[in-house]
Amino acid sequence: MNDDGKNASSEGYFVLLGFSSWPHLEIVLFVIILMFYLMTLIGNLFIIILSYLDAHLHTPMYFFLSNLSFLDLCYTTSSIPQMLVNLWGPVKTISYTGCMIQLYFSLALGTTECVLLVVMSYDRYAAVCRPLHYAVLMNPRFCHLLAVASWVSGFTTSALHSSFTFWVPLCGHHQVHHFFCEVPALLRLSCVDTRVNELTLLIMSSIFVLIPLILILSSYGAIALAVLRMQSTTGLQRAFGTCGAHLMVVSLFFIPAMCIYLQPPSGKSQDQGKFIALFYTVVTPSFNPLIYTLRNKDVRGAVWRLVGKKRPLHS
């Protein structure tokens, strides 16, 4: 490896060390991550196609769920193929431009998901707490506006933050102790004081992680109160089922994100950061389709209609 003090941009590439400290685990990780990636592709494509084909699923909830599925497809594809290549072979490099692109899209898609999960919690709040006004509150035009706002906020924020990260001179060696280009891992390569960058990262993470989490929990607090006042057992079960699935998705996404971004890069070990990142980039996107569809009667009914059969009476 070249340690002559040059900036990584002058070398033209980074070395993604990933899990090279445990070479005996690389093949095992390759197989496991490939399986999760295929699950993510199949599960999320299933939701997108089914929501598009079945008219009964042309509702705000499934519109936002399709956005989340497409988002997860893009998010995993921004890092997992590169990770699989690095795990399979001895070459573990990524070009400087490729690293910039990967950082930009991973930040953009992760931020978009934070905002989109808030939007989905508001949709559930409107459905449970304001059922008589739901069709007016969540009209198609407003739903599209919320979706566009989620995507635009994520990509705009990422443009600012990723540019700020790559302005920092990344001197010395260009070995990234991670399996993809992430802000905390890149800041460790800097030969200058990065406290301003770390403060910026903390502020941006608070805005797009803590505030969304507070809004989501507030929405579900109001939903919980409304659900407890329900007289209908069926309505109670349906509300808890739908909202419980969303809360599980929120937990799987926000808890690892807080562990990574709400403390400085020096506040955790590099290996710890890798495995936490592995969870929310590989595992969480593959679980989302299962969580939303496993016990979902609307989805099961749509599948039966799609294959041209009547739904069984016991369902």
C-alpha cells in the first residue's frame, strides 16, 4: 500500500479494507450477504409490482410503501454489489469518483428514508385518528407532494454534506476501514482537524434522525391513544397490525443509524461501526417486505386476485 502522504484523489482510488482482518469469514459473509441482497430485490420488487397491478392497493399507504421499497432497492444497490466484489476477490479498490458517487447516494437515500418514514407515520395517524377526513387529508396530489419532498430533501442534503466531506484533505494512506464509502470512515483518513466536520455530521444527524424519530413517536403516541378508545376488536387488531409493522421498520432503521451518526468517529471502534453498518445496509432492507406483507390481509388478497383465484374463506 502507498503511504507516501499523497491525497487519495491524486492516487485515483481508495482501498476498502472491509472485513479483510477476518479473511476466513469473507466467503461466509459473501454467501450470507448475497442471500440477503436477493431477498431484498425479490421482496421489494414484489411489493412495487403488486401495488401497481392491483387496484385495491392504490391507496396512500401502499403508494408510500412502494416508494420505500424502491428506496431500499436503490440503497442496497449503492453499496452491496461493490461489497460482494470485494469479498469475492483479492482486489478491494474503488475509484475516487466511485467513492464520491457511493457516498452521495448512500447519504441521499438514507436521509430520504428518514423523511419518508415520518410521512408514513403521518399517513397512519390520519387513517386512525382522522378516519372521516382521511380521503381529504391524504388526497393523491398531497401524497405525491410528500413523496417528492422526501426525495428532494434527501438528495439536496446529501449534496451539501458529501461535498463538505470531500473538501477535507484526505492525506496519508488511502485505506478505508470499511466496506463502503461512509462519512465517519472517510473522516478518519484526514490529516487535518475534523471537529467542524464531526459537528456538522452531528447537527445534520440530529435534524434527519432525532427529529424524524421524535415526530414518528409522537404520531404513534396519538395513534395508541386513539386505538385504546376503539370499541371494535377488528379495528383494534388491524390498527395495531399495520402500525406495529411500521414501528418495527422504524426501530430496525433508526437504532443502528443513531449508533453510527450520533457519536464522533473516534467514539466507537472501527469493527463495531462495520457490523452496525452491515445491519442497516444489508439486513434491514431485506426485512421490510417481510414485515409489511407477512400477515397483511390486503397483500394476501391482492396475490389471490392476481393469480385469478378467490380468497379462501378462512383468510
